[in-house]
Amino acid sequence: MEVDKGKGEAEETRKVAEADRDTVTLKSSDGKLFEVSKEAAARLSTVLAGMIAGGSIDDNGTDLKQIGSEALENVVDYCNKHANSIPSAALISSSISFNTAPFKEPEEWERKFVDRLSHDALFDLVEAANFLGMERLLDVTCHKISEMMKGKSPDQIREVFNIKNDYTKEELEEIRQELAWAFYDD
Amino acid sequence: MADRLSSLPDDLLHSILRDLPFKYAVRTSALSRRWASQWLDALAASPVLDFTDRDFARGQPPARAAATVGRCLRLHAEHGAPLDAFRVALVAPSSGDGGAFGRDVVGWVAAAVARGARELEVDLTPSQEEENAAPHGDRFQTGNSLERLAFGRLSLRAVPLPAAGLAGLRSLSLSHADVTDEALRVLLANCRALESLSLRCCSLLTSVSVASERLRVLELLGCRAVGELRVAAPALESFTLYGNVILSAADWAEEAIAVDFGAVPVLRDVYLSHMDCCGYLDFNHDHYYPFVYYVPHARILTLCSIGLLPYVQVNMGNASYIDMPNLQELQLLVSSLDEEGDADPRHPERVYYFFHHTSFPVLKRLFIRFPSNPTNGSCSATAPIDGEDDEDVEFGYKIVLGQLTFIKVVNFRGTSWREWRLVGFLLKRAPILEQLVLVTVGGDGAPGDEQLEVIQERALVLRKASRDARISVCRPSEDDSPNHAHTRFFHEEFCCVHQE
């Protein structure tokens, strides 16, 4: 990964001991190697933070057998983008509420980042983020999924996600009766 | 294609469901057996129990809604997850089982407080039939059982609350509750840790007295009968008033409205909007004292048109003057300038008095919001008198808005010469202005492309004190310029409510 430094400095960086490198190398289930900023990895992933702190990072590529190369590429991409993104200016909220919102809205670049993903790539990334303990990335990807569900009828949701309806007609009718208020404009 | 969504672990499904509006989360129970009770489990594991969805309250009988709330609370308790906030907004049953319903509500509140909830919101709206049956004005005083029980809870005697229960409460919001002045006083005395208090449409309140060491946020919305307000809250940072005491009569007046704001050293933002902003005001009183005089140290201020009025009335005779030494962001909710204007077109509107009788040495951003739906048609775009200069709004001395860098005018129609006069007035007095944004009206009143061009052309030739100021005209959808910190407009929200 590109690190924005002077040329001489970059040379220096390569020479310093491996343990002091500012990146870590991750290996996908299909053997591809990816380099990611150590600082961002430790900040964004509790699992990677634990591995870095515990010294279980392999300089030749830390094995992440559960994560395919496409998903890992997205994870690494996200980490590096996060490392480079400028935090959005703090907005003055209209009223102070100590009640922490369950989820902070995605930044513009995060939104774009998940929007370009295919259906499968999105779910691969959710699973990878879950495995690596990446809370923020989980929030952003789960938010994307809930956006895909919002405003849709159960039929439409089943179609989008290919969910098989295993209810009997009577069972379904019972649910709709019991929770009629939620189905009014369905 | 595989069903990737249903294959996700439960905890991920729960965070997805918690991110959905309540109604859509509940709908997922119809997807498949896997989803049947996921929404309930998601709620049971959530630190926030929020039953304020409008359809939840209105789309089913109160008893059924109550049963769901009770079931969720029980599940939540069994699950043992921490409970931070409990919010309900329900419609009170108009007759019959009101008593049982009320006891339920009291029970939930007691349970939530006992579980350590720091935020509590109880909104009990009278049922539709009653609302229609009751004469306008006292529809919230119909004394249905539900409100009484809400009051019963507030008296704190009816509910066996743990001793420390309310002492830990940090946020309280009551809407349409029949809380009285005395009950509120007792309640606040028990809530020592309260940081945020919101009272909305509590029609029995007449004299509100808030004394709290920790209170940071105070909202008083649509409590019509409040005529007296005393606030002793040294930690207060944010104050919102949508009510009738925005003007208080001078001390010597017989029907004086008492306002005592004490010392509020850390006050950051203030929102003052008169309830009848869109209606009438009794012009017979010529001794109003503007409320804003009590909070001159605010850094962020929203003020409605009526709030500007007293500057005319009070200042006509004696040139009293207000210093707002910290004000950085000002938003004026201006009613139609045409209505505001005197019959004599040369007579300046009250907004000019405000600028001439207030000093804002550090004002950086100014927002002016015209009504989105003016009651009457447009008047001529050109001034009825020769020369549309604003020398007529001079007050014998010049004002300078020396720090102002940004002006935004929302719902700008460009069809009234008064609008142009105001914009021109400001442009000429802002020597370091960087940007002026004119946002047109959206929806039905939106200008056609041709009209937009006319506005643009006219805006570009305006005289301005700052040579570098950029002037842009855009539609609401195209506007990406900054907004004022206050983005809720209670006169618009409540006007809709009143028309219902």
C-alpha cells in the first residue's frame, strides 16, 4: 500500500526491523496476500488488534482461512480508506441528547463503498467483518441491508433476498391478523 | 441464489432489525419461520425500547398495543439486557377499560425505572373521537382515565418506586400529560440527576418553575396555558420554547407575564417561537417585553417573527438596545413580509427594527426562513414607490454586520419587492460576506425554470458591500449549503397538528 512519505524516508522505512513495520500482511483462504495499515487494522478490528498485540501476526501473511480474497480485499480497502479519510466536521446538533444513537450514519464514502458491492460481496463482507470483530464496518454493512429492506412488503423482501416462505397459508394469515397494524399499507 | 440474509447469525439479524423503523421490523415476522420472533428477540436485547411508532398506536386497539408493550418488557427483563430508554406513545382508550390500560402504563414506567432506565418518554394522546368531540382549546383537559393515571404516576404516590428510582433519571419527556404545576415541582425535586426535560402539550401547566442543578436541556412545546416561567438551572445549555410567553409584559403592566431566567452562564442555544406565529397577536398590548432580553448570551438563536415584534412596540418611544455579544448563528422565522408590512410601503417591517436595535459583534451566519405556504398571494415584485433603495429603512445611523460571512434565505419567492429589499439591505451591510444562498420554495409553489432564471438574474445585479460574495439561487433539492443548528420548525409541525 502506498504510504505518503518522501522517497528517502520510504527507503528508511523498508530497512527498519520487521516488527516495526507499519503494515501487516493478511492471507485469504485462497492464498492471496494483502497489506493493510497496522494502525487502522488495530483500530478497526478487535480480532486483528488482539493478534497484533499478542504477536501472532505472521510477516509472510497471517492466515485468515474463513475469508475469501474478494472479501478480504474489501476489508483491507475499507481499513486503508478509513485511515486516509478526513473525519467529517463535527456538526452542532440542535439539541444535546445523551441518548447515544444506536448507529451513527455512514459517512458519504462509506455509503459509496458498500453501494458498489454485489449482493454476494456485501454478505461476504458482513461475515468477514463479523469474524474480524469490525464493529464499524458491521454497522455500515448491516445498515445497507436494512436500507434494502426498508419500505418493502414481506413479498418484496423475500424476492430481494431469496427467502423461502415456509409458512402455511393459515399461519401467515394469523400473523398478519395479530400484527395487523404493521401491515396496513402493505 | 442462496438466502444469505436468513443464514446470518441471530445477533446480526437483530442489529439489522433494530436499524429498521419499528413497523418494518415487525413485518419481517411474515417472511418465514426463521423470522417469526426475531423482531421481538431484537427488541428484548436492545437497550432502547421505543414504542413511539404512530401506526403502532393508531392502527390497533389500545389494549392490544398495551399487550405488546407488556410482552416486550417481560421478555426484556427475562433477557436481562440493560435498559437505557423506554419510550411509549399510545392512544388512550376513550371508554371502558381505561383503568386497566392506565394501570398498565404506570406498571411499565415503574418497571422501566426499576430496571435503571435513564430516559423515559410517555406520550398519551387522547383518542381520536374525543379529540373531535371536545371543543378546540380544552381538548387536553377532558380528563380521561389515562391522563389521570399518567398524573398518578407523576405524583409518585401511586407507584411503589424504588427509593433511588427517579434519582437516577436523566431524561424525561412528557407529552399530553395532565401534569400540574405542583406535580411537576415535586417530580423535579425527586429527579436530582435530570439533564433533559421535555414538556409537550401539557395543558394544565400555567406556572412552570424549573429548578435543577444538572439540567442541560429544557423544552417547553405547545403548553398553551403557561404564562409564567421561572428557570433556575445554572447548567442549562439548550432551551427551546414554543409557547405563549415569548413576549412578557413589562413589570408595571397589570397582566404581567412573569419570566425569571436566573443566571445561565453556559447557555448555548435558544429557540423562541410564539405559538400563534402563524395566527394573530393581541396588538392592543403595547408593553411587551421581548423574551430574548433574558437570554442575550446565547451563541445560537432561533427567533420567530412575533419575537421580533416587541422591538417595534417597545422601541418606538425609547431606543432600548440589546447586546448579544456571543451570538454566532441567528435564524429568523419571518412571517410573510407582506402581512407584516404597514399599509405605507415605506414603513419598514419589524425585522429591520431587530437589526437596528441589536448588536451582534460576532454574528457569522444568518438564516432567514419565510413561510413555505403564505396565506395570501404575491404582491408586485417592484416597489410601488420610485426607487427601490432602502434608504427608508435607515434609522439615522448605519449598522454593519462586520463578521457575517454567510446568509441563507429559505422559501425565497422573489415575487415580492419586500423580499428583495431585505436581501439588498443585508448585502449592503455585510462587508466580508462570502456567500448568499437563496433557496426557492419547493412543492406546489416551486418556481418554473424561467422564473428561477429571472430570480438569478436579478440576484446577480444586487449591490453588495463585499465584492467577493458569491450569490447562488437554487431549489431546495439542490441546496447543499450549511443549515442552522435548529432544523425543527415547531410552527410548521404544530400548524399541521392543529388542522387535523
